[in-house]
Amino acid sequence: MTPPVTAVLPLLITCLVEHFGRDPEAVTADTRLEDLEMDSLAVLELLTVLEDEHGIPLPEDTGSLHDGSTLADVAALIERARAASAEAPA
């Protein structure tokens, strides 16, 4: 089951198109990381770009992502990290 589309998903797709040269027509919420030929290092690079350009905190649990994970899965992981960051005491 695909997680719901989040506010992060459009940023994720834009980043893949602009920084990784992916075809915008081929990148959707259901696109799997393996379809984009993204290994764990490429995913970390993607998350780092999102953090640098949009202030989105890096999720600590990237180990739960795998080749079969979709962009919606990545977006949901980022949303959980954002929520945890917002709840953490300053």
C-alpha cells in the first residue's frame, strides 16, 4: 500500500528532475528507487540536497528504505522525521 502523497513529494520529484536529470514524466509517487537506479548513496545525496536547499531534516532511519521503496515511501519517511524534529525540545 502506497503512503499518502505529502507536501514533501513535489520537492522530492523536483529535486530528482533538476539535480539528478530524471525525466519528469517518469517520476511519480509510485516510482520505485530501483526504477530510478538509485542506490543508498544516491538516496543519501538526494536527502542532503533537500536538507541544504529546503531545510528539511535528514531522517535517521534511512535503513528502512530499499530498492522496492517508492518515492511516496521516501516522502513519508521525511515527513515522520520533520514531525519528530518539530516535537523535539529546543
